[in-house]
Amino acid sequence: MEGLLAALDLTDTGARTNEDIFTGPSQWMPLGRVFGGQVLAQSLVAAMRTVPDDRHVHSMHGYFLRPGDVNHPITFSVERVHDGRSFSTRRTQCYQNGLPILSMIASFQDEDEGLEHHIEMPTDLPDPESLPTAADSLAQVDHSVARYWASERPFDMRHVPSPIYLSVNGEHTAKQAVWMKSLGRLPDDPDLHRAALAYASDYSIMEPVLRRHGTPWSTRGLKVASLDHAMWWHRFGRVDEWLLYVQDSPSAQGGRGLSTGSIFSRAGVLLATVAQEGMVRVPSNEE
């Protein structure tokens, strides 16, 4: 949790052109590439720093341009694109070594009243307490990636029907659900919870593509990389309480897969919707 909070505590450099400039650290990852959810959350925090406190993010669209290097910090430049009567728009560019690694645009809105409805949360899924943790599933695996998944992520992730770290058990379907929450209590800042939700939303969103084709993460030669990420925040929820992330993949083709997800509070309230397309390349002998 300390690493997550440190990553989201960006430094205002004081530099100004026509943009606001911030810097942030890169969290260690076993393969040396920056976790995409980290950069998404940091780019969102940078944009949040430039809008009034009473305007909150309701949508974000980002493109991953290059892999980030965990050995270098990241610079965030925020363009104040527009401030209207109810909405504000911000564009964040994320750089390492002078090159962009993520381009994101986000929209913020005042609190407002309007029409209200949302889809229902599935009610036939097991409670998170009855499911194995990642540490339970990977206890016998001595590998840096397995150790990271098991005990070094700031979120507890519990899969329904089962994780696909080492194998895909049961039906090869393009659907799954993940119970998730942060491993420790977070400060009460609502914007921090919104950014942390963006962070966690990137962990498992491509897994329905892999599950559909019986391809576990441990497949030798498997290459998966996020291409873009879209997210809509509908209602506020704390990420240090159990959330249900219901996911499915409507299509995979051409070395790409698309997944969508709905994030519910444990009480069944729809908090956010996510969509991501990613590169998915499976060795021909594993297809």
C-alpha cells in the first residue's frame, strides 16, 4: 500500500508553460515494464490537480504509446483544454526520456441531478471470503512474477470461477468476475479512491480473452499489452471495501482482444464501466 500511495503522490515541479507539469515515481515490476494501471492512475491524479475540488472525473480515455521503464520516473504535462459551466476537460501526456508513453484525456463534472438507473449485479456468485487469494493459488510457484502476483500487489484479487495464472479450469468462456479491494485502508480523499479504482481496473481486464481460448498467463511466449483504456465513473465507492468486477470479451481478432467490465459495490451499486483493447499474441503451437 505504501508503494501505491507514493506513486499517486505526484510532485508539482512548479514549472509552467501553457501546461501544468508534475513528476511521479515508477513502481517496481518483475519484468521491468511500468504497470499500465499505475500510469493511468497517475495521469488522472495530475489532471485532478488542475480542476476545482467540486468537479470530479466521470470519464477517461487513454492510449498506451510505449512501454514504460520502472527504472525511470515519469513526467506528466496537463493541458487545460476547456472549463465550462458544468464540465472541465484535461489532456495529460506522460513522458519518459522525452518520449510519450501514454496520452489521456479526461472529463470532470460538477455534482448534478438527473435520470437514474443502472444494470443489476449478478447475485449467483460466491462471496469473496469463500474464494482463494492469489497467494493461496501461487504458494508453490517460485518465480518473480508469481511472487509479485501473490504478495506484492496492493490489491487482493479473488477470481470467479478461478484464476488463470497457471491453468484455465472449467469452461473456456469469455466471461469472468473478480472480487477486489486494496490490502489496507486508504485515506478518505474521494479522488484518491477514484484514481486507485483506475489503477486496479487494469489488472485483469484482458483475462476474459485468455480464458475464452484456454490460455493461462504462464503460457510460454504469450504476449499481452494494453493498447487503450476507457473508463466511466458513475457513482462513488471506496476501493478499500470489496468490489465486484464483472468482465466479458465480445471479440478477439487480428492479434487484438476487446474486453469490457462493470464494477459494482458489494451492495450491488454500479460504480464504474471499463473497456480496453489489448494486443494478444499466442504462440501458434498453443492456439
